[in-house]
Amino acid sequence: MIQCKWIFQNNGTSKEYNPEKLFSTNGEFEVTQIAYASNECKDTINQTITIPQTVSLPPNKHTITKPRRENI
């Protein structure tokens, strides 16, 4: 059985096999994964990920209150 430990540069960790992580700011962050096997072997991989700057979109001014149905 393989177990994982994830270490995120912003002080977050997870022992989930496939975690989701929310980054509150943009930038580059290092993520480390350590995989442990039942025979006490382990392997480590590091990768730098880039979180892009978020884009703010104006609210949609159009709303659909009652869709129109047409028979074709």
C-alpha cells in the first residue's frame, strides 16, 4: 500500500492521495510529494507551480427570468 504526504510552500500539508489546495495569492509555490510504500521505501518529488493572477469580470447585467419556448 502506498501512502502520500504533500507539503505546500504556504505551510499547508495533506495526507490525501489526490488533495485539492486553495492558494489565496498568485505567484510561484513549491509543492513536495512524499510517497511511502509498505516496505518502508519512500520517494520524494518537488515541483514549482505557478498560480496566475485572477481576472475580475463585471457582473452580467442580463438575466433570464422566463425562457421562451419555440416549436420548430
